[in-house]
Amino acid sequence: MKKLILFLLCMAFAAQAYAQDLNYYEVLKPQAGMSADEIMKIMYHNKYSLFARDYALPDSEVFYIDKSGFTRKKLAERYRIVMGGKDDVQYKDLVVVTYPTHSKGLAILTWTYEDPDRDQDVWLWIPSLKKVRKISASEDDDAFMGSDLTVEEVSTRRFKDETYTLLGEENFAGYQFEQTGEMKFQGKPCFKIEAIPKKPHWYYSKRVVWIDKETGGNIFEEYYDKIGKVFKTRFIQWEWYEKQGRQYATQTAIECKDLRTGHRTVIFNRDQHYDEGVDESKFTLRSLQRSKW
Amino acid sequence: MKKTAFYLLFVFGLIIATARTASAGAVSFGDLEMAGYLKNETSWKMAGGLREFMKVKNIFDLKMNYKFTEWLEFFTEVNYWYDHTFDIEGKYQDIVRSENNVKLKRPTKVNEWLRDCYFDVYTPRLDMRLGRQQVVWGATDGVRILDMVNPLDYREWTIKDYSELRIPLWMANIEGELMMNGHLQLLVIPDYEPNYYAPAGSPYALRTVVAGAEASANPFVTVTTIDERPGKKFENTKIGLRWRNIVESGVLSGLEYTLNYLHTYDFASSAYTRTTFGPGGVNIQLTRRAEQIEVIGGSFSKSITKGLVGDILKGWTIRGEIAYIQNGAMNYGTDKSIAGTVDVDQLLYALGFDKVFWTNWEFSTQFIQMRYDSQEVFDQDQYTLLFGPTRGPLDEVENLVTMRIATDFLYDRIKPEVLIIYGDDNDWRISPKVNFEYNDHWTFSTGVHVFEGHAQHLNGQFDGNDQVFFEAKYSW
């Protein structure tokens, strides 16, 4: 009997431990005096749009550019509904590729769970099969859709995957956005945080993250290899999206550079909308099957 | 004339494709969206030093979608092609002289180049797709267990994607949402087409077709063939029902399962023979009958998202499928020789396992078993059931294993993969290939198909068809 009670208490504690620490549907910003952990929790809250009930991105453009300048492009639509922990689901995502034609129609439905130790459930609509296929979650260090970003960087990295140290506060030196030639965010006040992965022998030994004090978003990251050399950088343009008096921190552009190969991936997210009342039925297999291409 | 029309279409497609080269996305005229491709598929037989073409096919494909409103769309796909092999290779020229066989070179009827053609009606809880379409059931790849809604075109055996082999049918496909992730699908299929089998003498003529042609060629044998197809009557309508659900909570959370029922006709007609002896020799009346069958089954897919103990089995996806087919019929006899036809029930099932290793190496394996249960008595000391495609002896239990390994390099631009299919009669096929994405429009593929085994078995019947292939595709 005592062992049973102890077991149940452990389960309850574990459930609490991985439950969402920050409230869903709340807009949060970092404050002066916060610890590295508190700042990073807000960053993940914003990264996965957990401040909104739903999210629609009908126009996402991805460029793959090698060092010679040779460019390929992908277009996609993306939708998300934040489930708030219902049935342990944190959020559901639907991504539909609309270009190029040989990938057109490829649709990916993902359920992400509150339990940080639980992989996502992923379903794929594959046009060449004309059916929905359950697939194994990609390895986290695999390239996301052939880009310079990994699956972990885009969708699976969670707060508990790293340990954090606040290195200080500084005004960001600015980032030369190669795709447009603009200097971005020069002088922006930031928290500077070192993040070390808990996974042994991981694809990076540490990363240094600049967190914008205003939006709480990670505007710049440097990835270090085993010998302490920067091998990859990632810039994210965070902007405010306003709706009915609420401000949502949103990613409008990303540029990720692999310094070893000279290849970079650039993403533009346009025409984003939050809290438009996207229905949960959009994130079902029936919705995947509507794809025709 | 038709060749000219095809090349005019090909050039038209090239013009559209060129005009769209610098543009993003498919061609769009308001609510009309178009996309398509031009493709060449060429293969050479390996026997004899790559001197014989097995395929020189040029394909024009165009998909169009028109959005009337948020809830009403029209979609169509036309796919026109010309295979020059039958012009180039002298050994095939006689086959296509027959009017029935011109379709080996190019489509001859509308339903041979019109792929999909349907209206989509969307409501909050009900989707309807009305028209010519494919419906795919099942959780396995490359094997037909529950995937029995549409017939197949076997002119190239099964070396192409099934979406290209399936023959679309006119049907009503209605799917209703009874629970958030629980959907009931109803299929009403008044249309019927049998499987298409390439004639004797063509590159992928099934052994059973060749055996039939050999019998017909005997000067002392007269073969009369009667095709019994289901008439276009209401009572011959095929009906399908599928319940699909995803378990949302509990230990089985994320488990997707289906329960399936299909009342249909077997697309592989059963052969009934009646032999009489006359003064001129032997008269064989061959009746090819599409049997009305009932298919009952189900499938499931589950990804192990959390290790059972530690990380054990985490990352694996397990799939399964089962179908019980009632009221079918099969021939019995000796190799290539039909002695009679009996009612046979079949039980087919498969289990599949998928996992990604070493960052981006995908492994997918499937175990398939097929059980044949004769419902009538026949002399099993002298005869066995005969395998439809080859007319070879069939065991009561047949086993198949498939394995697919795939990876990618150079930012997903180079994608090698290999598919291995192995039957328990030491019969196998191995198909390695590489896909290369040159840019947003051009993709190339090259590879090999190797068939080994005895002629009586699934892939062994094409031992001798080992080939190298190359494909170039321009999409817009």
C-alpha cells in the first residue's frame, strides 16, 4: 500500500514537473532581474506561439542558397492550434508544401506533447502514395526539410534539453542580413545566455543566444562545435503582431548560415495571423486527405 | 495523327513550362491553379549488354484545380504518353498491329488519359469527393492487402508508384466526422474496370498471359474467350465503408486504426475452362469472370513516442494490416495447366516496422503472409492451387518480406534508396535508385531493377527483365 502511494505521488510529481510552467494563452516578456532559466522559458513560450490559441501562416518562403549563389526555393503554408495540454497535447501543426511542383501537396500533421520526453506523432500525406502515412519522428539532429536548420532547432527543442547561464546584458552588435543586405537590430538591448545541451555527443557543444529584451525572442544564436569553434549562426527577426490590443511576438524572417559549407537557409514568414478561430478539425487526417496534388 | 496530337501537347507543355520558369508556384489564373510535368522514362534490358530498349516513354501530365467557393472545388488530371519502344524494337511491332494493343504505345480512350476528375465539396463535418478518383486504404507500402478499391494497370508490373498504376474509378467518396479524429467513409462505386494485363510478347506480359497465348497458338487447339463483367446496374454497385480513428488519450494515445469493409468485384478475373473434343482438335471455352467478393479487415499505425522502459523502442513506428477476402475463386491444376476452378477465401496480413537511424537513414521493413483456403474439395494429391499471375503452384501459405532503406545528401538534393522484396520461394526483386533534384524544376532518377527466382513465382517470372533505367522530369 505504501509503495503504491509512493508510486502515485511520484507520478503526480513527474506530471507536474513536465506540465507547462507558464500559462497558455498569456503574452509574456522578460523582465530585468530574471534568471537565465526564466528568460529561456519565455523564449520557448514565444517560439512555439503558446501565447495564442491558433496561428495561420499562409505564405512561408524558404530559400536554400549554396556558396556559389545557386538557389532553390520552397513555399509552404503553416497552421497551428495550441491545445493547452488537452490529452497531453501542447499543440498541433499542419504544414503543406505548395512549391516546387515535385513536392507540391506534401502535407505534414504533427502533434507535439507536453511531456518533454515524448516524441511528436507525425503523419504525412505523400502525393506519390496518395495516402496518409504514419512516420517515425526524424532524428533531432537531422536537417529539417533539407535546410541548414535541424529538426530540433525548428520544432523539438524544449526548455529541459539544455542548461542555461546568463552571461550578461549587452546591446546587440547588429546582424548583416545577407539576403537583403540590411543591417538588422543594431543596438538592440539583449540578454546574452549560454546554453549547453544535456545530450552527450550532440551536434553542438554549446550555443550562445541573444534574447531581445523587448519581445523575449532569440534574435541571434552562435553554435559551437567540440573544439569551441563557431560552425553555424542563426538570425531571427522578431516583430510585434497586433490584434485587438494584444501584441504577439512573431518570427518574420530567419537566416541560418552553415559556416563550414557556406550554405545558408533563409525563411520569410508573411501574412501571419493569430487567434483567427482556426478549427481543430483542420488538424485531422481528413484535412490531410483534402490535398490533391 | 494521334502521335502528332501528342507531340503538339508536348510542345504546348514545353511552352507553358518555359513561360513559368522564373515564376513562383503553379500557374494561377484567379481561382484556377495548374501544375504539371514533362517526363521521359527510358530503360534498357541488361541481358545482351544494354542494347535493347524496354521503355522509351514521353509523358505529359497536367493537373488543374478550380476553386468555385471555399467549399466547392473541381480538380482534374490528364496524363498523356507515348512509348516509342514499340516503334523502335522490332520484336514488339507485331503486337501493336492489333487494335486492342495500340494502348501499349499510347492511351486510346478517354479513361486511359483522364486520371482524376472530380468535384470536392467541403462542409464542417462532411467531405464529398464525387467523380473519377483513386481511394487508397491500408497501412503497408507496395503490397495490396486492403488497397483493393481501384484496379491496377500491370503493363509495367509493379515497378512504378502505385498512384501511377491504379486505374481511377468513377465513385462517390463521402467522409463524415463523427468524432474529432473519428471519421466514417462511405464509397459508392458504380464503375468497374478490370486489371489491365499486358499482352503476350510485351515486356511485362505475365506468365499466365503467355501460357494462355501459347495454348491459343497451338493449331489443334481453339480457344474461345468470354469476358463476364458486372453489368452497369445498380445492384452491381460496389460499396466501401471505413471507420478511422486516432486514440487521443491513455496508453494508446496516437494509435491510428481503421476498420474496413468492401463489397466489390475481384479485378483479377477468375478463369473457368470448359474443354470439349471435336474433329478439328480441342475446343477450350475460357470464361473470365469477375467474382463478387467481400473484404473485411483493418489496419493500425503507432509510433512509439516514449520508450517503454528507458528509450527501448522509442522512435519506432509499427504498422499492421489484415484483410479477409470471401467468395473469391482460384484455379487449381499443375504448373501452367488449369484443371478446374474452386471457391477460395483468402486471409492476408502484414506487419511493418520503421525507424530512422544515424540521423537520416530510414529503414522500413514489412512481413506479409497470405493464406489461401479452398472452400471446395479438389484432388490435392494431384493438383495445387495456382498462383494467378504465373499459373504456377501456390502454397496454402505464402510469405513475403520487404525492406526499404533510404537516405539523403546535399541538403535533400540527392536521395538514394533501395527496395528489396523477397518471397519464401527464393524469389526476389531488388531495386536500387538515386533521385537527384537539380533545381526547382528539374529532377533526375536512375537505377536498376533486378528480378531473380523461378518463373512460377511473383518476381521470378521476370527474371530476364533486369534493367537499367533513367528518368528526367521537368515540373512547373
